[in-house]
Amino acid sequence: MPVALFFRLYRRNFRRLFFFSSCLATGVAFLFAVESVLGAVRRSVGERSRELLAADLEVSSNRPFDAAANRVFDRFRKRGARIVPLTSFSSMLRPEDFGATPFLVSVKAVTAEYPLYGSLVTDPPHAPLGPGDCLVEDTAARQHGLAVGDAVLLGDARLRVSGLITAEPDKSMTRFSFAPGLIIAREAIDKTGLVRFGSRIRHRRLIALPRSADPAAASRAAEREIERTLDSPYIRVTAYADAEPTVSRVLKRVTGFFVVTALITLMLGAVGMGSSLTLFLNEQLPTIGMLRCLGVEPRAVAGLYHALCAAVGLQGAALGAAGGWLLGAVALEALKSGLGLTLPVELSLSPAAAAEALAVSTVVAVGVPFARVRAIAAIAPLTILRGKASTLPPRRRDTAILAILALAALYGFALLKSNSSELARGFAGGLVAAAALLAAASAAAVRAVERFAAKAPGLPFALRHGLLQLGRERARSRIFLFTLSAGFGLLGALDLVRLSLSEEILLGKADLVPDLFLVDIQKPQLQGVKELTRSFSRVEPEFSPLIRARLSHINGVAVRRRDSGAMTLEERSRQSFLLREYNLTYKDRLNGSETIVAGSFWRPGETASRISLEKGFSERMKVGLGDRLRFDIQGRPVEGTVDSIRTIDWMSMKPNFFVVIPRAVLEPAPQNFIASFRLADRGAFSDYQRALGRHFSNVSVIDLSKVLDSVQEILGTLLSALKGVAWFCVAVGLLVLAGTIALDRRARARRTALFKALGCPPARVAAVDAVSFAAIGLLTFAIGSLTALGLGRLIAGMLEIGFFVDFAAVGRTLAAALLFPTAVGVLANWRAYGAGVSKTLKFE
Amino acid sequence: MILKAEALTKDFPTPSGPLRILDGVSFSIDPGESVSITGPSGSGKSSLLGLLAGLDRPTSGRVLFKETSVSEMEETELCAWRRTSVGFVFQNFELVSSLTALENAALPLEILGRSAKEAAARAGEILAALGMGARSGHFPHELSGGEQQRTAIARAYIHEPEIIFADEPTGSLDEETARSVVDSLLGINRRIKTALVLVTHNPELARQLDRSLTIHGGKLA
């Protein structure tokens, strides 16, 4: 009998059950579509990031690679990896023309296989690079009047400029030198005579790994393997995924945002489906009462409705899997055509993904209304038939067990999706806490409205009855209020996090970020360079003094090289770090990209020896507030106490330094200056370079605009995907919420007919409904805004994004929260206002 | 004459074509008169009541209320007519679940534009007269069937309408409660001279009213 009854109930309520399934399916579909999109974005960003390194992996050292290192390279070659050697060093380049000023260049000696990824673009195209040739960076050639065919001297070698470099792949925002680039053939190194004992040479190996399904993971695994095998402080291994910290940082956050968005969409679907199922179960009470009267046991009734819920879940899984596949295809196509993703997109519905959809959907569909089903199945039949059951709450024990299971499931699923226990913990804990607060706030708000309306008989008819309707139909109102506040709160939070992330990605004002650097400005040239640069710059150029120094003492203990034989890798790495030469600067004011995170920065005019350190630098040096450092600046000691720690937004492209000292202390030291600025008119670059070359020929210009454009382009791809994902989530959320509101239609239609039978004009009935929904909107606005701010801050914190409250965005979301219930509620009931009274009372 | 039915017919669409529920029903009711409409189940009693009360429109024919055609009234006119001149008692009470007995009874006066306070005071008097004084603060689901129906009666006549339509008002009640409900309705009918049209299966109840109309197969017998 129960099986037959199940199919009868299923057929009778097919349309409504289909709607519940659709709510869930949207969430499930989105979850799987996001995985496809995320995969494609990751692949696309990865492809571009490889160009920033020109390889999957770079191994570099200040010492020639020893036998052990070469054995490792051979091992990789045997596995199918391609490896090219590269040698970098700085030197002076002298145009052969008599009287021309030599200038500093960053030399890169390459083989014909270079680059492994990306392309070296020259003018003329594919310029030859024989042992007697060289390629000069176009900006430097313009500044120093060099042209193709000219002869230059690099050390002892006489080379011919065979082409100008207009773009080279292995340059990133954190991997450029303060000198224009010069590329020579590897065979020409010996002719220059510059690579000998004592020279500052960087030996590099670029490695392209064999094709793999997850190149980022493969490059990181190779990075770990080389580090573990070589275990040397002098060798640095960089995987392409970490080559551009800004991109990897943003990608990590965007990934986190995607996962959170997908989980939120699933939550919205679950909340919508849960609320709808609860309303449906209340409507089913007469049937349940009748079944109980006919002798069906509570367990059988519970089983029947659990089975109906499971059917909703199975339907949701099937719809969700198909929808996810379709949505993924549409989204990827949009990304391909809109954002120029060139990767072949492999879209398939794997059995594992389908099984996951099935499990998620069924667990949510059975789990969310579980306590309610058990409660109504156990209520005495007479209680149901007297219409008292809908106000009875689920049993506490069931609710508690369900809450614990939900928390565990949420945590487990978030962990599975994000691979981050911190994110999963924060997400699950935050959502459960938010749900508890929302439930309490919704109940309190509904109670307050009821009290107010009952004690205010002087209110106009529509207002009084609208509020009474809201306050007295507690169970229904709480479900609405909870669902809408949760929905709009989540959507608002998501929007705030998206805007915060966008702000961070685009740096707020991308067109004002400096993209040109000046290096080696001498003190007497400072004023002149400033004046010249100001007339070309869009923003006030920033000049910073640069003082070279070595660290001599930490807290009175001399820093000196010790036998590294007994040291751990970390200790050797720290020793190497302490012994290097540092660039210090002096200033009395922080620039906009610096934030003090510990201690305090000095006031202008400070004369005491104080030191401010960058956070990562202080951690690596293992020094903190109160420690005393002594620097050796060309033989003169400068000692000070660390009294502030700063973080630096390196994406700001402002000249920044690990170590800052007050102006009065360091101003007399030998120094030169660097500057950063952005041209007001890119077309005037040649004019600027000519003017600079004419008056200040030693000053080099480093053009980072191409690198910056490249990074911005990658970040732009991420941002576009981000926007699309967030707006889809909003659309899904609104649809689910609209469906939930519309579910109340039957009860409202009946009440409308009754009011009309008593002579109340349809417009006044609509006004009563409008007041009721507007009050829900107002409460949603209040509770939803607090939820949005709280959850937004929490999610931003989890994703390590600076939380930025865009009040216009909050206003937009919450204005929708205010108007949406009224508009949907009145529209959903529109037909009832005009329907015949008799028919409605008879059939609804 | 307060209400007149002129050749009322009502068809309902069905998959096998229109089904005639009422077929040329004509009669009239005088002010203060009480009339019962009886007949077997499915004979069209409730449909006729719906047409008389302006809750539904006839397929042909018309209903006149003091020479005005109710069947041709616009929705707003119908609403105005129902709120000033008509009271209803339904078989399954049809009380607003979110309002107390007092608030349900006071509803027609509030719809008429009286203040909630004034309406509540009058509803309190009527409920007390119907023996519901102690239960006036209770919600419908907290009341017995008889108490709910007495609340519905209070709601039907609080605004002193010229005619009350009652659709099987005792159908869901036990014999004793049914008798008390009928006594209440007839008491109002006699005290304030409100016309009463009552649909019932119960011949004993029908005999207590001034006149009885029997409907069979959609026609007056």
C-alpha cells in the first residue's frame, strides 16, 4: 500500500515536487558548472603564467651547477623534460660610436631553444642571434640612439645589434632587474670575458615538463623534488604557478571565492527547497491525519514522506547533473569567446561527478526536512485534523541531531571542495552560526510585529491586517523571513566579497599604477630628472633614495659567515640572506601601499635611529620589534631599533624597500635615486626617452608596461569569470526565493476569496498582502543587511581579502530585498484578486 | 421582494462538454423572510446560493436585489453590495486562521471602514450574546466546530445585513450544536428582520424556516 500511495502522491504533486527538485538542481548544477569553469580558468591562467617564467620550472643559482645538480637535470631529461641553460649578469654596454655614454644592461645569454613557453618578439621579426649578435631592449636602444646594425662593446666582445627586443617572456612584476635587457648567444659569453671568478653571475636552467593533466601540481611536485634532492641554500627553484605572486595570490582567492559561491548557491537551493518542502508538508497535514486515522503507523507515514523527499533529491540530482553539464558548456563557451581562452575545453560528465550530484542532492533533500517529517508523522491524528499541527515545532532531539549532522556534512563538503580546512571550518561554522542567529532574529521579529499590530487598533485596515497576517501566521512568516534573509544576506555578502576582491585585483585605479622605472639617478641630477619627468607623468612621480648596505650586527652579535656544514637548510638559507647586500631607503612618511601591522611609524623630523621592516623580511631574518640592527654603509655604521613592521602591496608598483630608516639619520649617506611613474601619454614615450638621454644619459628607463598589461590581462580574465559566477548566483538565488514566495499562493488565494466574500474590494486585499510582504521585505532588509556584513567580513577574512564595504552595492542588494517580496508576492497572487470567490473556495 | 432569481442557468465546463448544474431556476424572497433550499447532493444547491450571493455569475438569467441586477454588477459594485447588504455563513466556517474569534467577527465592520476598536466592541457584544464571550480571544484552531460556526454567525450579521446566506451551516456539527446554531440564525432573522437563505440537507431544519424550496437535477421541484 505505501508504495502505491507513494506513486499516487508523487503523481498528484508532480509539478510542485518538480519545483522543489529544480531549486536543488540549480544549486547542484552550479556546483558542477563552477568546477568546469574553474578548471578552464586555472588552465588558461596557468598557460599565461608559464609565459611569465618561460618554463614550467626555473632552477637558479649564484654558483655554477655542480655534479649533483646536473644529475638531477639528467634525471628530468630522461623523463621527457626539455631543459635549456641560461646565464644572466649585469654589465656596462658601450655603443661603439665615439663619445657615446656606456649604460648598464642586464645580460641574458641564451641558446636557440629559448624560450620554452611564450615568444621572444623582436624588431625585425625573428632577428638572428649568432655568436657575434645581440638583441637590445627597444626602450634602451631608443634612449641611447642605437639601431639595428650598430656595433656595441660588451666587455671584450664586439657585437652587432641584430634586432630590438619588443617583448620577452620571462619577465614578471617581481622578476625584473633595474637595467634594460640585452640578449646574447650563449656561445658569445666567453668572448666577453665577463664570466670569471668573482663575477656576479646567475646560472639558470629553464625546464619544460612533459604534458600532464595538472601542470601546476606537476611543476610544484618537481620543485619539491629538486629542493629535496639538492638541499642547497644557493639554489632557488621556482614553479611557474608561484612565479608571479600576485597572480597566484589572486588565483588562490578567486578559487576560494568560486568554491564559496558554489557552496552558497547550493545552500540557497537547499534553503529554498527546504522552505518549500516544509510548506508542502504543512499542506499535506490533512492527508497525513487521514492516513493516521486509517491506521497507518507513524513510521510508515514518515517513510512515505522521506521517500517523497528522496524522490525530490533524485530528481534534483538528475536535473542538476544535466544542468551542470549544460551550464558548464555555456559558461565555457562564453569564457572562450568573451575572454579569449584558447585552451581546448574538454567537457564531460564523469561517473564520479554524477555520483557526487546524486549523493549531495539526496542527502540535502532528505536531510533538510528530516526533523519536520518525523515530527508530523508522530503527531496525534486529531491534532492534525483540528488544524493544530502546523504550529507544532519539530522535536528538539531531532533538530539537534540534524544540526550536528548538517555541520559535519557542510564541513566535510567544504573541505572536499576547497581542500582547505581553514576555509571549510570558517564556512561551516559561519553558516551554522548565521543560520542560528537568523532563525532567532526571524522568530523575534515576527513576534514583535504581532505584538505591535495587536496592540494598535488605530492603524489603517490594510496596515493592521497586513501586519497581523505576518505576525499571526508565525510558522509561514518565519520560513519566509528566514529564507529571504538568508538568501539576500548570502547574496549581499557575496557581492561585497566580489567587490572587495575586484578592488584588490584592479588596485582600484589600474590606469594610475606606475609602469616606468628610472634607475641610477645621481643626487645632483635629482631636481632636473624630477622636473622633466613631472611634465610627462600622469601622476606625481615618486622618487626614493637608494643606499646600499650590509647588515653587520643583530642585537650586538656580528653577522659573519659560519661553517654551514652542520646547518639545516633553513639556517643556511638565513645565513645567505643575512650576508647579502641590502638596498635601504630613508623617509618620514609611508606611501599608500604600506600598512603598519606592528609598532608605530615615526613622525616627520625624527632624529633617533629607528628602523621599520617589511613583514616577510623580518620573519625571514627572525628579527622583530625591539631588536637592534647595525648596518655597514660604505664603512660607516648606522644602528637602530626595529620599532615598526609593515606590509607592502607590491602590486602598487611604487618603489618600496624592506628596510626604512628616518630621513635625518640616513640623508648624509652616499646614495642614488630610483623613481616610478606613469606616462600621461604613452605616445610620448620616445620624446621622453630622447629628452632623458640628452640630459641624463646614465639614467636608465625600465618599461614594465608590457609585464603589467600581461598581469592585468590575466587578472581581468579572473575578474570577468568572477563577475559572471557571482551574477549567476544572484539570478539563481532570486529565482529560488521567488519560487518559495509563490508557493504560498494557495493559502493566499483562499484568504483573498474570503475577504472578497465579505465585501472587501480586491485592491484592498492586495494592499493587505502588499503590507504583509513589504513588512517581510523591511525585516529582510534589516536582518539581511546585518547578515551580509557579518558573512561578508567572515568570507573575506577566510579568503584573506581586505574587506571593503561598498555602500552603493549594499544598498542595491537590500533595495531588492525590500521590493522583491512585495513585487513577487502580489504578482504571484494576482490571478486570485480577480478570480471567482465560489470557485476559489471550492477548489483551492 | 428583496431578492429575485430569474431563469438562472449555470453550466460548468467538463472534458465531455458543458455540464448544466442549474436549469432555469426562478423564485423570489421577501424582506425578513427565511427560505430553505433543500435537495440531494449534487443537485445544485450550493451553486444556486453562490449565484444568489453574487459569488459566481450565471451562464444565463439574472439575480435581482431590490430591482438591481446583481448578476450584471461590476466587481467593485458587488464588493460594495456584499459588505453592506449581505452576510455569509459557510459550511466549513471559513474563519481567517490568523485572527481571533473577536477579530473574525469584527472583520466586516472594519471592512466597512469602522475603527478596529469600535468593531471589536460590537463583536464582543455579539459573541457574548451567542455565548462566546469567554472564547473571543481564541484562534479558530483553538475553538470547537460549534464555536467556530457561532463566530461565523457573529461575523455574518455584525453589520446588520439585509440578507444572510448560509451554506449548510450545520453540516459539520453534531445535532445539539446544530440546533443551537440554527436557533442563533433564526433569532437574528426574527429580531432584526434579516432575510435568510439557508441551504440544508436536513428536512427538520428546513421545516423551521418560513418557506422551503427543493431543487432536483438543477430545477426547482
